[in-house]
Amino acid sequence: MAENLVVPPGLQKETANLTEACPVESFVLAGVWWNFEATHYYTIDKGFLCHAVVPQYNLHGNYFIGSTRVTPHSTTPSSCANDSFAFEQYLYHGSVGYYSFYEGEVGTYCTKDKTAYIVVEVLGTFDINGWFLAEDTGSHEYRKSWWYSIAGAIWLVYRGLMLRRSYVSCKRYGRRCDQMGEKLQQSEAMVFVQESLRLSAHGATNYHRCALLYLIIEGIMTDLFLIIANDGLSTKIQYASMGYNLSGLMLVLFEMLESTSRLREKWRLRIKRVFFSYETALVGELVSAAAFQHFLSGLNGSDLKRSKPTAMAVSYYLWSLVCHAIVVLVVVSIIMSVRAPWALGFAWWKHRSLGIFSEPCCVDTAMGARSRITMLSGYRMEDGRLCYKPETLKAFGLLKMEEDGGEFLVLHRLYWFTVPRDNLVGIGVISGHRVEPCNDRPCTGIVSFLDKSLG
């Protein structure tokens, strides 16, 4: 932390003539406009050391404005060429857990528009939040966050184990296809890969999913922080990363809804086919990445910039949870509003009908919440029934087991961390072209690929 941004011991807060001592009303960082409001200041030898907040996001920090004109920062408008002063600040961005992200920033302040144009130079984390964050005066000592280190390490290890699980599953399935002389097209392989990358294991409880939700939310908070810290292409990549994490959030929330009995099967299938299909994957995320910068600037310029009294009344922490939730809900809405027409348009182009969104399919019912996504191009109508084509069943890793004269639909069960070789489990009884769901049963018969449609 820069020495001139740390409050010397013994100084008292001052608020007299606050707007004259601390004139900054906003700053531009990573192409986004942020409202900025001073709360108090300290009189130091060189001038005034101001403490300011972005109330809707629980951002707190100190800034100092130099006394001589300097060359404006690269993002400063030309109208400020002769009215720019050196500007330096640090910010702590409070997260969901008991820690905050740290940013050390430099740039120039323009007296014409009362805006600072800055870039991030230093990043970090520190175990501080809530009231302590609002009262923080900085420190010359090294600061670190054990909370973020532990939560981040758990998330990284878990994602690493998930990638290993996916790699082993895909390798074994590919070997099985080779041994049985089955060809796997690229689109089919991608569906199997996406299914194997699901965050939760088959048989997970909603308690497990709640733990995953917390880690995903912390990941989204990290994305929001890094969006502020980066600029140019790096920012766009970070927007896409946040969209991917939000997609994971949507999937886990929908899994929680699927695992309850509150959602009728007809509506479960409709929602899943419209919003969670292979064909719509990443489409909404890319659109949200392109629009997020403009959306965030607009949101910061809305009535939220005048919400400091609300934040002080309910606490900066609680108010930031509400405002961060607004950001997440809007981005999720963008993703869903793109996915829905894309899915409808693709279904009409492929099938010349939208009937696949309302027709039941016994394979979907048998798989239930075990499937992460659907494949709109994998359906076809046969004798008035909605069926999965054989190649689609193969893409989902669905196989046929013959035992005691009967046929069973089996799939690859996903465990949390391990990939046992005997991970096939029966989920339905095959009768002609139909599947009747059954309780999970071990796979002890002869296994082969399906050569007919099921539905």
C-alpha cells in the first residue's frame, strides 16, 4: 500500500467543506464509469487524504490528489488536457465472505468533470469486511487473506479433480467406442465432455449443491473484481469467465429445483430444452460479455449512485449483497433472453416444428437430473412419439445392458472425485422403443451400444 495513502496515527476524521477537500465524484476504470462519494478526510502535510466509497458495491478506499498539473492518463478525454492532476488511490472491494479484494490504482484527476481516470497497478486480498472495512485507515504492513486462500485452494483443487474425472471418463469411453467399432462424431464427443464436466456428482443432495453454490458465488465475485482490474482484451475474457460461472450457477440452481417434487415433469423438460441445451451453450455468455461493460456503466449511473443513505442504514455489506444480486440477475436474464430465441429458432430450422419443447420423452424422464444438458438436434418424431436418435444416446453415454432376457438402459455414473471402472448403472427398463424408469441397479450383464431410437 502506498505510504501517502495510509492515515498517520492520531489524525481525526473531518467533514467540513467535504466537497471542496475531496472533489472526486466518479472514476473510470477498465472502460467502466463508477460513482464515487467521499465520506470524510484527514488533513496531512501534503494536503487532504480522502476516504470515499462506492456504496452499492461495498467499495472503500483512500485517495490523494496531487497539487501540480501533469500529463493526463491515456483514457482521459482531450478536454481535460490542461486540467489533469496526479491521482493515487487504493480500494477494498468487500466480498461475500469475511475478506476483501485490494486494488492499488494510479492515474489522473480531471477538474472539469470531477472524474479520475485510473489503471490498476497492485492486486491483493485481506481478511476484512463490514464495519471494520468502513473504518479501515490502511497499513504499511503486509496484508493477506486466509479466508480467500483457503476457499480459493478448495475451489481450485475441486475443479482440478473434476477435470481429471472428465479426462478419465472421456478416455475410457473413447476406448470402449474403439473396441466395439463405434464412431464418435465431434458434436457427440462434445456432449459427452460437457456431461462429464458437471459440477455435482450423480446422487448429490441439495446440501452438497449449496456448498457448490457458495464456491461459485465466490468465483463470480472474483470475476467482478478482475473485471475492474483488467482492461482491453483481458476484460472481455474475464466477462466470458463470469458468464461461464453464471451458467454454472444456473445449472446448479436448476438441479436443486429438479431434485424436488415441486416441478412437474412437463415443465421440467420445457425449461431444460429451452435454456439448457448443447446448441445454446455459451451463446448467451458471449452476448453478455459484449454488453456487460455498457450495462455496468449504466447501472452505476442509475439511482444506485445515490444509495449511500440506504447503505449506511442497512450496512454497506448487506446493501452490496442486494446490488451484486441485481448485477447477477440482469446478466442471467441477458443469457436466458438470448438462449430462448436461439433454441426456438434452431428447433424450427432443424425440425420445422416447435413440438419438441412440449412433447414428453421417456429417456429424458429416466435420466432426470442426471443429465446436465439436452441436445435439440438429437430428437426426432417417430409414429407421433418424441425419440432420441441412436447417435444421440451414444453422445450422452447411454448404453444397453442385456441380463436375464431383459434389456436395460445404463449410463455412466459420475462420482465426486473417483472414476471407478464399474461406474455403469441401470436407470430404466427397455421395452421396444420405450424406457420405463427404474431404481438404480448395478450393471452385471452384457453391455452394447443402442442401435434403435428410444422415446
